[in-house]
Amino acid sequence: MSAGRDFRAALPSLLIIAVLMAAGNTMMGVFATVQEAAKAELGLSDTQIGLMQGLANSIPLALLSIPMGLLVDRLNRVRLLALTSLIWTAGTLLTAYADNLSILFAARMLAGLGANISTTIGVSLAADLCRAEIRGRSMLLLTIGKYAGSAAAFALGGQLFGLFAKSGLYGFPAWRAVHLVLGLGSAALTLLLLALREPARREREAVSAPARTVARELWARRAFLLPMFVGQTSVLMADAAAAIWAAPVLSRSFGQTPAQFAGWMGLVIFSVGVVGAFTGGIAADWGHRSGRRGGILIGALVAALIAFPAALFPVMPNVFWFGAAMTLLLLGGTVTGLVVATAIAVLLPNELRGLCVGTFVAFGGLIAFGLSPPLVTGLSLWLGGESHLAPALAIVGLAVSIVGVLGFALAWRNAPLNYSDEAEGVR
């Protein structure tokens, strides 16, 4: 009953964080929905799109995620979340006016930076809004928010594209009009943060520990953290490649327009977010309460195993099986992401969480977004050209999914029971 009251009291704040994370993920993901139109207008190739989508996300993550993680552990996180919201809003509005690859690259960099860094802030805030035994539920809400945003990038972005393709918006091409309208909406949602207050920090082992000390504490936990990082990064690679290249595959291989696939893709992504978040949150809390070493990671390992064959979604025989397989792939990614976030919130002390999540976001984003999109385009060119995008996407997805399963298996084996037991081992 106490846990229930605790969660109900935190629910309004958690919902605000989830809504902002949804907005950020919409701003980051909507370009992929309409990128075929942008590619045609600006005269871009698949290779340029892949490099832009990958590097625009990975470069700022690699440079700023770890410093932001340190700031999250020390500064007012609500103000930091407001700053990131303004960053992704600026990137979305700039996308609407980009007239060459360089400006478009900068715009997508801002949109991706703000949305990805918000994860670090959101996890830290949610961990302090709820006690350890119910943190899976708080991470569940954040995950739903993230996938609601990704779903809106397809559903809302595609529907707006179809609307503006017919009627126009003050002479703007449809893909530009989509970014303009969504950017203005994102600016309005930032005002919700006026109702959010900074929570007290829980479970602190030290106050403002030097960065070198914090990094040493994380490194001492490498037997558990490194394989978990490898597992989650590999899953993220498969999901990132799918998010960027699913729309072009649907257009080229199945003859679908954004307006045609917007509704069902948005429904798939949102349903996966809700089901995966509930499944991951319940699995994480159950695994932690089981008292078994590595129990909190069992759900991630099972999800990675189930999602592995679904990487073949681009080469399915029709749109139905494409959607079914992609649903399974994204479901696995949702569950693993939720479980990993909960594991960090439960198995690490407060002063290590921000840096750990920031490190995961930095290197995971650098590898997943920086490597997987151009890897797909490079493989498609090697196979014979842009018409081979679908098999290239399937091959990359299968390869990284195998690595993900192996990483989670090793992390499960090396996981501590809780953060205090691990701290004793470090000392």
C-alpha cells in the first residue's frame, strides 16, 4: 500500500517527463518518415542520408552525453530538461528551412541531441521520484512516452505529410511544413515543465564526488556494465537501422507512401511501446524481487532471443509480415531498454547513475547511430546498389542481434544482487 501511494504521488511528475520525452522522440524521428521527399528535393543519395542520420545523432552524443551525465548528477535536472526541449525544438524548426545538406545536418544534430540526452535526465528524475522496489513502473512510463513519440513521428508525421501534400502550407513543401508545425507544438509543450519540481536525491553514497572517483567506481563494475552495454548497444543498432530505413523500404519495395503507412506504423510503434514497457517493467521488478543474482536482466535476455529472427522484417513477402516481424523486433528492443534502465537505477548508487546513463548514451549512440545506418547503405551498394536496401538491412539486423544476445547473457552472469553488495566488492 505504501508503494502504491508513493507511485500515485509521483505520477503527475512522471507524466510530465514522459510527455516531454515523447515530444523529443517525435522531433528526432519524424524526418525518417518523410526523408524520401527531402531526398528528392535536395538531390541527396542514400549514402548521404545514412551518414547524415547516423553522424548527426552520434557526434553530439559522443561529445556531450558524458559531460551531461555529470551535470545531471550535480545540477537541477528540471532546468536541464527544459534546455534539451528547447534544443530539439530549435532543430526541428531549422529542419523546416534547411536548403542544403550542411544546414540539414546541423538541424538534425540539434533534434537528435536534445531527444537523446533527455533520456539521461528522465531516468535520473524518475529514480528519485520512486523507491527502488517500484522503479520499474516509473521507467515503464518513460518508455511509453519514448515510444509514443516515435509512434507520433510516423503516425502524425505521415498524416500531416499527406495533408500538406494536397493543400500545402504557405507554399512550404510538405516535408518542411510537417517540421514547422511539429516544432511549434514542441515549443508549447516545453511550458509543462513550469509545473515540475526538482525531487530530492535518494541513496547517495557521497556528495559531489570528483569525476575521476565516479569514473573509477564505474570501471570497477565493468564485468557487469560492459557486457550489458554491448548487449543494449547491439539491440539499439538493430532498432536504429529499422527506424531510419523502414520507411524507404516500404516506399521502394512495397510501393507505400507516408500517408499509407503512417497509421499502421504509428499503431505498431505505440503498441510495442506500451506492451514492451509493461512487460519490461514487470519483468525487471519481478527479477529484482526474486533475489537471484542477475534476475533483473532475465527479461532482457529473453527479449533479445525472441527479437533475433525478427530482424528479417525487411525481406518479408508482404506488408503484413513486414509489420508483424518489425513489431517483434521493436518489442524486444523496448523490453531490453526498460530492463537496462531499471538495472542502472537499482544496481548503481545515485551519484553513478547519471554518468553511467550518459556513457551508455554517448558510446551507444555513437556506435548505433553512427555505424548502423551507413553500414546498411554500404552493404546495399556492395550487393548491387540502392535497390538492395532491404536485404542489406536484414543482414545487418541479424548480425547485431546475435551480439546482443551474447552480451546480455554475460551481463546476467556477472550482475550484482544490489548496489550495496557491488560497492562492497569494489572496496
